[in-house]
Amino acid sequence: MNQNLFASFNMPMILGIPLVALFILFPTMLIMPSNNLNNNRSSSIQQWLIQLMLKQMMTNHTIKGRTWSLMLLTLITFITLNNLLGVMPYAFTPTTQLSLNLGMAIPLWMATVLMGLRFKTKATLAHLLPQGTPIPLIPMLIIIETISLFIQPVALAVRLTANITAGHLLMHLLGDTTLILLSTYLSSSVITVIVIILLITLELGVALIQAYVFTLLVSLYLHNNS
Amino acid sequence: MLSRIVLSAAATAAPSLKNAAFLGPGVLQTTRTFHTGQPHLAPVPPLPEYGGKVRHGLIPEEFFQYLYPKTGVTGPYVLGAGLILYALSKEIYVITGETVTGLVTIGIYIFGIKKFGPSVAAFADKLNENNIALTMEVSYRQRLHMVYKEVKNRLDYHISVQNMMRRKEQEHMINWVEKHVVQSISAQQEKETIAKCIADLKLLAKKAQAQPVM
């Protein structure tokens, strides 16, 4: 058993030097851009995936919104790779740290809001009041909409952190349970192994989905405000 | 491959870029000059189509061949089992809950690779097949361009040599003619010529005064 259940979320260190930069930079080594027409298999699959993501995400945007293509593609690739690499045993997932996710969510959200306020001030402010509300409710509704606007970055960051952290915690707990049950009730440990299998499959899906959701929401805010 | 032409053009245009290694990986990719020396003797051996053979997806075949003369077929397996048991018994590797999760995760990966590997590989190959003809065409045209450039270079050299010889001959001849003409004018002849020029000029001046100014 590790020191405690949360030891795997501590920053790995060597001689007291945190290795966070290496962990964040490592996924970039897995993406290999090339100028050739014929690549090896992994490069061509990467190219095809990136083209798919680009077409999926950016066709609904205006010309102004499409200047964000590189940013959003990088975002979804970064989050997907980090989440997928974290499913491996003994791996550290940077996206479990709230600091990283807040660092990604707040600047992007604020950029969309500021863009909306700068270029379409009236429309952005008009978004704060849904259509067709009865007149007595207007002051309260504006306050509520403002609060929901300000909660967007926090929701983005905490959603990603909580989902990935919960998945990892569940993995650790079930692994410990299986180990202990191996010496007492063997059949229960078989059941927990089956649950682990299902959970890992789920976690792989969650890794991809969370990245997608994050990027999709940022692109939605962009679309509203561009 | 298209970048080769760009790189050679950039190298001839700005040789100082060859030393710009500190500008970062992105710039380095475009400014690093390859193939600056003489090309190897043709035909260049083709690139291998498949990578090195691996056993169990992890260990290269050469390792097994290396141990075969001394320990036979089971040698590397005994070595591997011994290392694992050593690590376990000395608690260099501790069996924790993470071990169970890790074993199950790797099991899932192996299952996924075995089941979906060939279909994904076939899909990746299908992504590439339309581009082979294009690539060969591009490569052929690149080589044609290189040959054309080289031949033109040689011919230009001969032409410039010829031009230079002609120019030198002309200059030499002009200098020789000038020198001899100047030599041949003696001092007496020079005085006579200058006096005649002055007389002619006076005549012209008189004639010019007679005419009205336009």
C-alpha cells in the first residue's frame, strides 16, 4: 500500500526538484509533424485524427472564430494525450491538478468574454437576459446570468479535474481491494478484477470525452462571442 | 523531400543560417542544411520497409540471437524470470494495489492491440495509398531539376571563362593600340597639330559671331 491513497497525485520529484515540466512536455514528443506525402502508420493516423478534429470543431465558426483553430486543436490534443497517458500504471496525470486546469480554463474563457465585449458589446450584454422573461423577474435574472457567466471557467476546470481524479482514485481503491481480497475471499477478488476491467474501459472513454467537452465548451463560448 | 530544394536554395542564399542552431527547434528544422556534400554513389540502398523484428512486442530478436550460443533457446527467458523473481523477493518492486491495476491495464492494452491492430494498420495503409504515385512523380521531377541545374552550372562556367578571355583580349589590344599611337606622336607633330587646332577654332568663332542667336 502506498503512503496514502493520494500519493499518486503528488508531484514526482527527483532530489527535491519537481518534474512537472517534463510531464507536461512529454506528450508533445508523441506528435510528429512531417512534410511527406507518405508517412509511417502512426504519423498518417495522427494526421487523419487532427484533420477530423479540425473539421468537426471549426466548421461552425465565423472567420474571426477560426483564428482560434490552432489554439483549440492544441487544447484537445494536449488534454487527450495527458488523460490517456495517465491511465498507464504508475503514471502521473497533470490534468488531475486543479492548477493546470484553471490555468487552461480561465485565460481561454476570459479571452472569449473580452472578445465579445470588445467587438459585439451590445449582443454580449444582451445575452445576459434570456428572451421572453416576464418583466418583474428581470433584475434577478440578470444577476443569475452574471453569476453563471462567472462560474463558467471554474466549472470547466473543476469538471475536468474531478472526472479524471475520480477515475484514478477508483482505480487505486479497487486495486487495493483486489489485493487484499486475494488472500481472503478469492472469488470476490475475481469480481473486483472484472469491475476494474470495466472501469479502465470507462476511464479511457472518459479521458477522450473530457478533452472533447472542454474544447467544445471553449469553442461554444467563442462562437457566442465572436 | 520538397524541403531539400528549399534548403539548398536557402543555403546558397544565406550561408550564415547554417550556424543558427540556437534559434529553436522549429527554425532549426528549416535552416538545418542537409546533403551539402557530394552525393553518395548511386544507386542508394533503399530504406527498409519493416522495422527490426521484436519478440513479444518488447525485446529485439538480436538479444535472443546474442544469448543463443551460450545459453540456448531458454536462456533469455530464464534470465528474465530470474530478474523478476530477484526484484520481487528483495522487495525492489513491491506488489501493491497499483500492481493489480497495472496488470489489468496492460492486459486490456494487449487485448485491444491483438484485436484491433491489423484493422487499424490496414486503415493507416489505405490513407497512404493514393499518394504513392504523386510522391514518385515529385521525386522524379526533383531529380530532373537537380540534373538540369548541375548541367547548367557546368555550361555557365565555360561561357563565363570564354567571356572573360574575350574581354581580356579586347582590353589588352586597346591598351596596346593606345600606347603605340601615343608613342608615335612626336613632339613636333604635337605643336603643329595644336597650332592648327587654334587657327581652326578662331575661324569658327568668327563664323559663329556672324550668325544670329536662336
